[in-house]
Amino acid sequence: MLSISRTLRYSTGIQKNGYAMALRMLSMYNINDDLYLCTDKPRNIEIDKKSLRFKQKRENTKPLVLMISWFYGQKHQINKYSQIYTDQGMDVLVGRISLVQFLFNIKSVERSGQNIVNVLHNNEHDYKEIFIHTFSAGGGMYGLCQKMMKKNLPKYGNIPNRVIGQIWDSVAAPRMTIVAIPFALYPNNTFMRSIVTALLWCHLKIYRALQPHYNELWENFCDNLAKTPTLIFASKIDPIGTIKCAEEVIGRWRANGVDVTYKCFEDSPHIKHMQKYPEEYMKYVHDHWKKLLNLRHSLLHTMGNHSSSHKKKSSASSSPTKTQTDSISPTKSQGMIRSPSGADFQDKTHTKFAPIDELAKLLAKKNESEGSGSGITDQIFTKYVFPNHPDLGMRLFRHFHTLSHAKTPHLGVTAFRQQCERFLSILDDSKVIETYVRIFCDVFYEENATKEGVKNLLKLSFNIAMANYLGEAHTCPYLDTTLDAVIGTCFFQEPLSVGFISRWLEENCPRIVIPVHRYSIHLLTTIKKDDDDSQSTSATSPSSVLPSQVLLSKLVAAVPSHWTLLYDTRLHGVGANRFLHHVLGYRGPTLVVISCRSTKDNSDKIYCVAAPNEWKETHLYTGGEDSCLVQLSPKFSVMEKGQKILYLNTHIRGYPKGFRVAVDPRNPIISVNEDFERVDIHSITHNLLNIEVWGCGDKTSRDVQLDIKKWQIKEAERQRTVKLTSAEWIENPDRYLLELGGRTQYNVDNK
């Protein structure tokens, strides 16, 4: 354990443009090379260097401020922003990253991101709430932190839920590195900037893994797990944190339901907005804190006192034409610009998509002809668009109605058109999944998800697949059992946010919700109109929805077009030779379903092994990147996935025999012995009940396997009869065996 207490005292103030800030007592505690903690006064804080857990006595329960600095950010510069919060009794966790790390040492950057996540996770008992105030390249570091959280949502999923608000100052995309770094190093030297730009361009060409890494950080940053009110600062002349970057973030976050306030300055340099316009900057920070609904009254009061303590006005900020402001609140400001039927007057864009325009006019006409008045009602929408799945139609219409803020039970034609257009514009899979979770859980803002809503969504996906199934079976006897296993694993505790459930579905069964969206889009855009009787078509084409036979295939993220039962111990017998005979030679993806019973508590369990490639008997581990092991019952869990985790060997001596799934060959996750009578799960013995192998390739894969088997049978039959000459028969060992057996008379010519 390590205890560090270092107090910095500044005897003079800093004055710029008539703005004075006196830097008072500030205590800093070094956590490691990249992190330190700022407090308002000295405290005895013990820091566990391994877990990064703090042992301290706090006098309040105010939030922890996470502040990730820009490149070359010096402590005395960062502490100007930290003091805004330490003056109110809040602690500030400052994270820094060097340019050398960012360019040459990705592993070091990942360690820094993991350290930030560990501090936030392991100190929840002291800091129940988190506030984020980050600058420039800190957005990339925060994107890395989100990547770490998504990898282990059951452990870190609560961190985004603790975030109460965010401020992003001069946010810069990591992909802008080739532009940002030269300006940061030589802001006033064009010649040196061009040289550094050329060197960076060569560096990125040599180390090709960097650019995909930067792109991944930016995507994780834009896919923010924290849906709390956000304030973004930018400048028109900023070449690093450009307006384009800011507007991209704003557009994606607002589309995801985040309340974003945007402040664009006219002529402030990169990360120097507070230095040039201090009073305006502090005013926006103060106003942003007011918008946080769960902020305590005492905290609002102290923040107001801090903002009002700076009475000197900035000469540059006196002109109202210097800045541009855009502040939007989805629940308040948009309600002032809508008609009672939900039409958005400020949305001047008219859809050019003819099917949606035709659908809106048709439904309005049907509504009027059936005596339901003007506009479009939920009954008409469900009756003519979703006749086979009325629950989906009612929920989708309620979603449109809520987002349009309509005051009437019906939707106007314009409002319906606008909502359909926005619904069709959802292209990102993660946004699609979250949208449908909200629709089926009846939550449209920040409420928690419900088990019943998620289960209804999964069951709808199954029903849509079965409705387009070409075989005889239209249901599954294990449907409720499978869904209960999925829901029980997903809702490991309650309550859980919509964001967490959406990320869990995206990680564990990403293809189970997307077909529902395709089905909805298909029905909304394939309307047909006849002169005599206009009606919507409920038929679906096989290419527009998910062609599936059972829910299991979607749960393991496999979408087979044709399934064939290759092997079943109840039909073909138990044994390794039976398994090899029926499975080898099938040149397509397969699913191996293993049913077993524990010898300890007699509980039945079902596992599924997904093999994307042909099975081969070898002493090496095989399998492509899509190989995975999934537990289906009594709980649903993706136990392992990745390449080279599958093993099958029954003949090669000196190597383990049997069927295995393992990342570490010395410690297999699942192991079936060579007699196919026993299975070990994490070294715990289970009795093997049944093994099924399903071929998930097309019909050609099965035909090729059958042709190979026919050839093998013919070849074996051909080798049974061997024609020998008299000379060959005299020297043949079989002749001596026959004579020893007492048969001395035989027809040599027939041999």
C-alpha cells in the first residue's frame, strides 16, 4: 500500500483578457505515470497499486470528475480546469497520454485505458456518480475505455450508468492524427508542419495497424454508452477539433436520444475556449450543471456561486456576433415546434421515398373511409401493414406517436412520413437493436429494460422466422426453455438499463433482432395500390427476412439456409467410428449439440459447438474465427469463440484422443472421451446423453458428402475381388492358410 499527499500552492493569479482566476490550494495524488487525483485539500489516501482502489475518508458524496487531457497537457494548465470542480469539493481524476504512446506504443495506451476503467470500477463505494470533462485527443482515450467496458459488460456495465453528465472540449477524431499533431507541434510554422505531416504519413503507411486502431477508437467514442446530457465546445477556426468532427458526434448522439448542447466559437484556438472567452465558457458550464436532473440542490448552489464570482468581463466576449450557439433539448424545445398531430414544422425535409409517401396517403384514405376521421390511427396501421403480427404493429405505431410528441390519438400524414423516414434511416446494427429493445420495453428515454419486453422481442423474431419456414414445423417444444435461459443470463441482476441489454444482445446474439427490422422495413416499403382495392401486402420474400429453421441457429449467430441431420446417437449409434463415418466429408459449417447430465446434482445441460469449417481428424487444433462454444441450458452463455479451438483425434498415437474445445490445450473447456460415453466440462465429469450434428451448409455440401461415401463403398466392393494368376496364387499366403485349414482342393483358375 502507498500513501502520497502532495500539496501545490500558487501564490499568484493568472489574468487573461480581463479574467482572473486565483489558483488556490490543490492537492494531487499520483496513482501511476498516467493518472493522478486532485482534491480540494490534503487527505490521507492509500492507493493499492494493483487494484487502484482508494482507501480514504471523504467528507461528502459528490461526483468524481474524469478529466482526460490533450497531448502535451501540463499539470498547471490542466489544474485550471480541475479547480472549477475542486472548489466545489469534488475530486478530479486526471488522465494523460503522451504523443509517443499514441504513435508507437498501442499496448501502453491500452494499459492506460484499462487503468482508468479500473479506478472507476473499484472505487464505486466512494464515488457513486461520475462527471466527464475531456479535451481533444482525450476522446480517443475515452473510446478505448468504452472498448474495455464492452468487452466485459457484466463487470463494467454499471460505469456508464453512473455518469451524470459530460463536457467535451475541442473533440478531435483519432483519424485526424496526421493533421492534429503537426498543428500541435508547430502552430505557426508552415514549413515544419509540412515536414511532420510527411513523416507521419510515412509512419502510418509503414505501421498499417495504427489507422484501423484509430478508427476503432473513434467508433467506440461515437457509440457512447452514457446517454446523459452533454455539452460540446468547438471553434470555426480549429484545424484539429474541427466542426465536422463535432457535428458528426452531435448527429450520432442526438439520433441515439442524447440531449446535446453545442457551443461553436468564432475564433478561439484549439482547447483555448476558456482562455479567450472565460465568462461565456463558465456560463455554459454552469447552465449545463443545471440540466442534470439528479444533481443535489447544494451542488447547484455552489456551482452558481463559483460562476458568479468572476465579475470581470472579457473585452472580446462583449460582441454578440463573435459566437454561435445551438442548444437542443429533445423533451422541451421540440415540443414547441410541433403540430398537435406530431408534425415537425422545423423539419423542412420532405421525403423523396415514394413507397412511404404512398403508404401514408393510402392509410389516411383507409382511415377516412372506415369512419375513423383524418390522419392515421394505430388500428388502421396494424390492420393493413402488420396483419400477421399485430403486436409489432401496435408497438411500432406507439413508438412513432411518442417520438412525434403528438397530442392527438392519431398521427398526421406529414408526421407519419417523417417518423417512417427516420425509422428507415437507422442503419447501424447497434442502434437497431437498442431501438427495438426500447420499443418492446415501452421505454423511450433512460428507463430500465424489462424481462417481459425482451422476451416478447425474442419470441417475435422466432415467430417471424417460423412464418416463412418452408417445412412442416412451425413451433419448437424448447422455445420457452431456450428463451428463459437467455433472459435469465441477460438479466443477471435488476434493474438493468436499455443500453446494457442492447450491448449484451449485440455481443451474444447479434443476429436475432436485425431480421425483425428487415421484416418491418420490407412491409413498410412494399405497399401495393390497385385502383379498385388498395391494400398492403403481408407476403415476404425469402431474401428480405431471416430464413431459419430453429431459434438455436440465430442464438449462435449462424444463419443456415439448409440444415441436414448428419449424426444422432439415438439413430446412428454411440461411438467415435459412428461419429467419423457420418460427419467426415461434409464440407460445410456444422453445429454439434451435446446433451449431458451432471454426476453431482443430476442437472441436465445442453451445449452447442459451432464449426464454420469441415471437420478433420488431426492432432492439431482447427477452426476459423467464427468457431464458438455456447451453453444453451440451463443458462445461455457464449463460453468461448475464436480460431483454432476445435480438436478431433481418434487414431493418432501420442496425442489426446476424443473431441475437445479448448483455448489452452492443457485445460480444455469441454472434452468428450474417445468412446463417446463421457464428457468433462471444466474437468467436471458428466454423463453423455446425446450428440447431434447438424450440417448448416447448402444442399451441395450434403450431395458432395454422399457422393464421397458412394465412391468409398464401390471402392471397398471392388477391392474384395482380386484376380490372381497361377504363379501369383502359388506364392500367396492365403493358399497356405487354406491348406492349414484342411482345404487342399480348390480351383486355381478362379483365384
